Amino acid sequence: MSYVEIPGAKVPIRMWTDPASVEDVALQQLRNVATLPWIKGLAVMPDVHYGKGATVGSVIAMQGAVCPAAVGVDIGCGMSAVKTSLTANDLPGDLSRLRSKIEQAIPVGRGMHDDPVDPARLHGFATAGWDDFWGRFGGVAEAVKFRHERAGKQMGTLGSGNHFVEVCTDTTGAVWLMLHSGSRNIGKELAEHHIGVAQKLPHNQGLVDRDLAVFVADTPQMAAYRNDLFWAQEYAKYNRTIMMALLKDVVRKEFRKAKPTFEPEISAHHNYVAEERYEGMDLLVTRKGAIRAGSGEFGIIPGSMGTGSYIVKGLGNEKAFNSASHGAGRRMSRNAAKRRFSTKDLEEQTRGVECRKDSGVVDEIPGAYKPIEQVIDQQRDLVEVVAKLKQVVCVKG
């Protein structure tokens, strides 16, 4: 489908989904965003749903301002995927050992490494810029500086919620490795710190929603936020890169006879800010639950833990600010999913996938998400499908 446009106070709201299918609270959030004095455009992805301040699945373009809540608290959260030389025929019938080995290599939930991962020991990991990156930690907000040790041990860890590590096969039988994670607790603490700072600024006192507080250009608060934001985005990218290196090492050891090789990584943030130019204007574009889909750019759009995912290539649609959805998107809250579904439902909906099937992940059941095929179909003018993947192993946080 192409987009549907509905009126907004300052800008029209372009929606790549049927507005009638969007929950009322999310629609109100979009209308609130469209009232911001600095806004120049608002694009809504087909996986849109309610979030704190700004909806998940929204792309907000502003001039001279940025809204921390429009980035989200997991700064830099995103995806990485790698195609391997392995095929489905190389996989054993029982994949429980492989899942166990992945869980041993990559801490999940609140877990962290006993000692920070030494990237110099990781096969193929480029350590250029690593020392400079950690050196810049001294310049981030005072409120989180005491977290340095924990941030180091959490680098290369999955986290919880909808984060995952998967082994997948595509329609040709090729095996892929894929993972989803962000900036761990350090990114969350930086985001919450700056949202608190923004909410106290005088220019934000008349906003319809205090969670939409912004920083404006040429102020010390904006400079501090941008410094910490870009550092956290880099942390998230390093985090995924280290996890992928750890995952590859597991695969090398488990499939030693097959001597697996790996194609270049596809990596995409979906909670972040970028400086981009549209219609002659230099804008700050925030994508919260959206990926960049410029012409020819690769992206990853995952479904739920039992349905599969898509590797896509962007079509460069400027009406959407060169963006696409970041996944299937939830169609019910975590609490609603827990009330509606049982572990028996989870077992049924994840049949054929080696994964957790206990009450701790019922809120991630496929039935709590929108159908990924429908979400892909609604953005045919934003991306083209390169590969369709189906997970055979899923490690959840």
C-alpha cells in the first residue's frame, strides 16, 4: 500500500497502515507529536503501536530540536544478520545443544560477562576505535559515570524483553545468524537522565505531553544530549558486533567439519537519531521502532519468535524519510498477552523452533504480534524483500 494521510496540527501524519487499525492511545500520541513547534514531518510505519511519549513505529523529523522520548530508552537498539555458508542439511536433528552453547557464550536477561570481553581475542573483530570509544565515556553525563565497570561487563550481552539471538534458514536452505539488542542498561540510564533534564526546561512547559520534551539547537543541554546519544548508539552497535563475533565462534566450533564462512554483516539501528536533509532542510530525524531504508540500503525486519523475519533493501521513499518498519510490532501489551495465552499456546505457536517455552516468555508469544507478512505487504513502496528467514533456534532474553 501507499500511505494514508490524516490531518495534524503542524504537519500531516503519513501512515503506512490503516488508521482504523491503530489503537486510540497511539493515534492520540501521533496527534500530540504533530503539535510540536519544531516538527517538519511525521511518518508512521505499519508496525506502529503505543509507546512512552512517542509511538513505537514512528519517524519524526524536526528542525533545530530533538525529542529524547522519540528515540526511546533503549538508545541504538537494532538488528544484525549474517548469511553463512552452512545449509539446513548441516544442522542436526536435535538443536538443543546449539541453543545451550549460544546461551553459554552470550549472557541473557540481566546477566553479564564475569570480565569485559577482550575484542582482540575475537575472530575478525576490528578493534580500531575501541580505546577511543571507551575514552569518551569520561565525557558522558555525571549521573552514569559510576556505571563504567558494569557497562564494560554488559558489552556483548543480550538483555531481556523482545531481544533475541536466532539461527535461521532462508527459502533456499541457507543458514543465517541474526540478533536483536541495544545499549543495555547504560543506554537506558542515559535516556532517562536526559528526558528528566528536558522536562524541566522552560520551553517545554506548555507541551500537550510532558514526555515529548525536546532539546533545542545551540544550547548546552542539546550538546550534552547529542554527545551521550551518539556514544550510546555506538555502544549498541559494538554490543551487537561483539555478540555476533561470539555467535560465530560458537558456530565455528559446533560445525567444525563444515568449516563455515560468513558473508558481511547487515546491521541496522531502529531506535536512533540521524542528521538528514530533506526538501532543502537540515533535519534531525528520530526513528523509534523504524529502520533507515534509503535506496539500496539493506535492513532487517523481524517477526515474532515463531514466524520468521525478512532481509530487505530500501527503496529510498522520501515521503517516509527513507524509512521502514523495524518488525511486526505488538498488537497487545505484555500483560494482555500473559492474560490471554498459556504455555500450551506458546508450545503450539513455536512448534519446530528450539526455544524457551515457559511462562517467562509467554508475553513474547507470536500471537501478541501483528502478522509479519501483512506488515511487509503494507510497505511495498518502502522496501523490497531480499530474503525470507525462518528461525530454527531462538534464544530469548
